[in-house]
Amino acid sequence: MTERRVAVVTGGTAGVGRAVVRELAGNGWDVAVLARGKAGLEGATDDASALGARALGIETDVSDSGQVRSAAARVEEELGPIELWVNDAFAGDLRYFWDIPEDEFRKITDVTYLGQVHGTRVALEYMRPRDRGVIVQIGSALAFRGIPLQSAYCGAKHAIKGFTDSVITELKHTGSAVRVSQVQLPGVNTAQFDWNATDFEDHPQPVEPIFQPEVAARAVRFLAENPRRNLWVGFSTAYTILGSRLAPSFMDWYLARTVVDGQLSEDGGPRYGSNVFEPQDDDVDHGAHGMFDDKAKNRDAWSWASMHRVALAGAAAVVLAAAVVIPRAGRRG
């Protein structure tokens, strides 16, 4: 029987983090979930236990490095050596920059950016002495291209990318076998859009096309088991990143023209209240999915092809070789 490994997932009570907990638990990982909401923690650990994993839920505000460090010590004591750390926790807002209160902007940054910094620091405190382990940073297409109404989130994701690039080079310089990977996501159907801080009457929504959180979770598990520097999920992530490199002024115009309305839905939906300062899953577990199941995609050809690129390259080489050899054999005959 294969020994189960130990993973930590921050923000594992809802959305992508919740889907990651399930994906890992069902594929050989024991899982510790670090988040603020009590009901969400209970739901996530119940999910993992039902899939045969040992599960540990720890009430943690990742913006507080002391809480993150204490949580990691409990994981090591109760579950064992941490082999994987997934940094997913974040808080969000959907407002023009000048309408965001300064304390809210700072808290979003502390949770979304410094939360990943604290998680990375603590994970490395355990992984570097053992010279093994994988850290996966949950990033976004918005780490490469800021969009309207999400200045705090976009700024944090840009910072995460720069920070992570720096850490990767430092680990390489010191010859460490610890790997740090980044997964860049498109719009995902999560409960975050039900508790975004916003002044708009219309319900917040992800920029389309929207994907289910399980698509992202499969990419995270792939990186846990096949670590590489970067993995993009969704054609929309690819064209957002490439478009920002090739035609930034056009992207400014296009996003200004389409993406404010594109993040607002006229469909009625739940409003749980902002989770920037307080969790909104303390009493009710909101699960992995938001309200956009009817719009969300369950599959992604782009990330599937990326995860199977070696096999696809091999198949392409076989086809190319056959295309060259068969006509020559026919001529000789």
C-alpha cells in the first residue's frame, strides 16, 4: 500500500481550495486545511475524510504569520512531514480603486499577497532542511494583466508572481531540491462572488469563460506530483497573458470597454456579505461552487494538453516519422 503524503491547503474551505482538498484527498494525500470559517473547515475536513484521507482543519488567518507558523507545527505533529503546501487563500473586492477604503485594500493585500508569502516562508522552514517538498502558488491571468474593479486583487497577484520568481531563483542558486510552482487561473465559479465587497446592485461574477473549480484542482494536483515552473489553465488565460505582452494598449481599450459590465450579472443570487475582515462561512458551509454552474465549464483543453505535452509530443513525432518513412517505402517498392 502506498504511503499517503501530507498536504496543507490554505483557503481550503471554499472555491478552488475546497476542490483542491477533495482532489488531493481522493488521490493519496492527507490534508490539513487552513482557513477562518468554522463551518467551512468542518465541511472540508468531512469531505477529505469521506475520501479516505486523514484530515485536519485549523482556524487560521493567513495574514498573521504567527498563526500560519503555529498551524504548520500542528500539522507536522498530528499528520506528519509536510510534502506539499498550496497557497490559495485570498479576499476580494469589486469596486473602482478610488471607492475602496484604505483599510480594506490593505487587508486584501495582507491576505492575498502576504498570506502566500507567510505560507511559503513557513513551508520552506520545514522543506529546505529535508531538501524535498513542493509549494504551489495559486495565481491568475490577472497576475499578468490588471483589469478594472479588481485593483487590490490584481496588485496582489502581480506581487505573488514577482515574489515567487525571486524565490525560485534563490532555491536554484542554493541547489535546493524544493520546487515552487505557479498555476495561473481564469475566471472560476466560486462562492467568492457571493461575498465580494461591492457597491454595485448587480451580482458580481467571474469574467467569462467561467470554469468549475475542479478544473483548477486537477492542475494543482498535477503540479504537486509533476512540479514545473508554471501551468496555465484555460485558453482565456493564455490569450490574456499573451495579449498583454503583444498588444498592451489594445488590451487597455478592450478591457475598459467590456470588462466592467462583464463582471456584473443581472441574475439574482445570494449575498453573504464581505469576507474581507470576517469569514462568511462560520455558520454555513458554502462549498466549492458559486452560483454559475449553468455557465461553468468542466473541462479545459489547454491545461489538459499542457499536462500531457510529453505524450502529445511523442505522438506527433511518431506521426511525423510515419509521414516521412511511408512515402519513401512506397517509392522503393
